[in-house]
Amino acid sequence: MEQVAIRKGEIGEFKIDIQLDQLPKDCRYLSDLLVKNPKAKSGYSQIDHVVLNPYGIFVIETKNYQGTIYGGKDHKTWLVNGKFKMMNPFSQNYGHIKALTSFIDKEYHDLFISMVSFTKRCTFKVGLDYRKIASNEIIVYDIELSEFIHRKVSVLKIQHKEALLNESDIVTIYKVFSHANITDPKVREEHNRALNTNTSDEKTSSIYTCTVCNKPVSDKVKRYCLANKKFNGKIYCYEHQKKAH
């Protein structure tokens, strides 16, 4: 069962990679960035994907939930299936964007577009503006990610006539973000540990998921797992608690 769950996660990331590989040649992208962010509880922000395009900088947060997603711009927390709370992913992504702006010149700060990608196992019950291509905060399904980036770029081309970033700008920003990326496994492990233990951290907020199958679990289950030494600081749903060593 654990192998199946891991495989699902791999397939999800594979779908995103396929989408990003379909982007035009004038785009560059980075994945799984960990950068310093003094405002985050762990001291770092983990950013799933950044796409650099002549007309904007797309920062993409990916979610692997299953069920109906309820939310809106004025809501600090969103709901999964009307029961489990998650931090507003656009508030979370705003923190990611602010972290990235600290590494580049101010002239680029207004070029960011926030995107949140969910799997097709979800249904959106969110503010309609999030699906409008004119918005700078867009919610998409993973399989339509590249399509929405294409559409957004087309709108920006009409608005601006000329590119906002030339090739040299894109290369420079790409190098800056690459340099800022922390690859040290120990730092990344500490960051992940902070996410699993600090309920107010940007990644976890008040929603907890099983380490194996990624299904949401209650606060009671989370507390039980973290208090039980045999789970080694990891969170498991009831089914996978029996299989955890």
C-alpha cells in the first residue's frame, strides 16, 4: 500500500513536469526550491515551481488533496470536503513570492503571478475570480497548468506589446534563484520537521496529512502520532498506523 501511495505522488509530480516541459523555449523553470525566509516559522520557504517567461514570473504551489475545495479571497483558511482546514494557498504563495522578491531587483517585483495547482481528484468551490485569466491569482488543475500559463502570457502580450523580461533578465533571475536554493539535506530535513511539528507554519497551517497516502487526518490523530515514539515524528492515518514501523 505504501508503494502505491508513493507511486501516486510520483505520478502527480510527473504530470506537472510534463506540463512545464510543454512550455515555449523562451521559458525557464525551477522546481523544489528551498530559500531563506525570515518571516516563515521554519526560517525557510519551500516553493514547488517557478516559471520565468518574458511576460512574467509564475510561482506555482501544488496540492495533492482529494475532494471538494472550498475557499475565497477573504478567507484565511480553506476547507477540504467541508471538514479539514488548510491555509489559504494564495496567502501561502504570497509568502513564497515575498521571499523570492528579496533576491531580485525591485523592477521585477510587479511581474509575479501566483498559481495554485490541484489534482483532478478535486472539485473547486472557490471564488470565481481565481479562474479568470485576467487575474494574477489563478487556480488550476494539474493537467491544464501549461494551458493556463499560455493563456495568461497571451493576455500579457496584448497588454504590454513588448516583452517585460529579455533573455538576459531571465538568465540572471534564473541564476539568482538557483544560487538561493538550499540543497543541504540536513537543512531540508530540519525544515520538514518544523512543518510536521509547528501547527502555525506556512505549509501545515491547521491541516495534517498522512505521510503515506496524503489523506487529511484530524488534530487528534496528529497529536497521537507525534506523541508515539514508534512513528518517529511522522503522521499516519488510522489505516497506515497499523503498518508503520
